Amino acid sequence: MKQIKHEPKPQMAARFEAEARQALAKRSSQGRFLDIAASKDRSWEPVGRLAG
């Protein structure tokens, strides 16, 4: 039976972050609002009917 090789969590997190950054680099300019939303804290999130 094959042994599964596990990756350390910090290394796995770094790999996922690199993959996410690569995927985000390929998006169109319409996704700019996501950058702005990510830079703000949770107090800027819509509430009530605007929350969708």
C-alpha cells in the first residue's frame, strides 16, 4: 500500500496563497472592486437588504 506524503501546514498555506495570487492575476479589470473590498475591514460590509 502507498504511503501518503503530507505537506506541513505552513508550506501548504503558502502554496495555496501562491495559487490564489496566480489565479487573481489572470482576472479582468472588472474584479478591481474585490481588491478594494479585501483592503477594507468588516465594518465596510453591507448589512440588511444590501447584504444579498
